[in-house]
Amino acid sequence: MVATESPKPDLKSDRDRLWETWESLEPPPGSRAEILQGAIIVSPTPTSGHNLVFSILIEQLVPNTQPRRWAVTNTESIKLPATDEAVIPDLIVVPKDTLRSDDEWLISSEHVRLVAEITSPSTRHRDLVWKRDSYAGSDIPIYLIVDRYDGDGTVTMYHEPDGHGRYLERKTVRYGQPLELPSPFEFNLDTKEFT
């Protein structure tokens, strides 16, 4: 009788397999994939109304970030080490040098100065709860949520992460009201055009 070798067990952890799957995944056209809450989440890309809000945010942030040599961008994958997640926020502010490499596609949360999410029906809960907790856990200084589905619309700013997964400060305004951004931005975000 010939002895056969038993197959070697797969020694990769669930986490390793999750990240390998995510890194090799090719989402269908018109969608994007993130790692949240220990799972791969595939979402549709934004609508025109969503992109209009994004455009208004960029118009107001760029004049306040250029003197600091920061970039305002989107579709950038961010690694959140505290929660072992990978997200693609709707908008981020990072130092320009962070984006200089053509080989990098996953940046560390330590470089992020501000992150913003614009809610949609399919992402609202994730933006309001999961991502808020994940961003706070990774000490991202400022998290803006433009919630298009809260009555006539609201903008909430979380800041001052406590180092234990929570933001200490929160301010919400209705569309049309100014929202004062803290240091280092220190300007009033005009939300009138979001309506």
C-alpha cells in the first residue's frame, strides 16, 4: 500500500483570507468594495446629486487646504489599523506628499486630516454608525457626514477622537446653516448650496 500525503492545512487566518480576497477583487463596473465590520461590502458608485454635494465640498475646502500643501481627493483607499478595515471615503484631505507614489493605493489613516461621507440609501447606516466608529478608532481628526436623508438634510461634524474609538465633540447643522470647522481648517462651511 502506498502512503499518500494528507493535504497541508491552510494556515492563513480569516483576516488574511479576507484581505487577500479584497485585494484581488474586481468589483463590477459602477461599484466599489470596502472592508467593514469583518466583511467585504460592495456598494454602487454615487449618483449625480451625491456628486454635486462632493463638488461643493471641494470648492470650499481647496482654498483652505492649498496653503498647507494638502490635497482634497476621493476614491482613495484608506487602511484603518485600529479596526483592521479598508475604506473608500467619499472625500479625504491628506498632505500632497502622501499621494506622490504611483505604486501606493492603500494609505494609512495617520495621514488623513479630514474625511467626509455623503449618505445614500444603501450606505446611510454604515456612514452614520460603522464608519463613525472606525474613523474615531483610527484617530482621524475630523469626520464630516452630509446626510441627505435626515429631514431636509443635515451636516454633522465629529472631531477630537479620544484614542478609545469615540469622538468627544459633535456638531450638527441643518442645510442652509454654516458649520464652523475647527483647527487647522478654521472656516465656516456654507451648506446653503446642498439643498
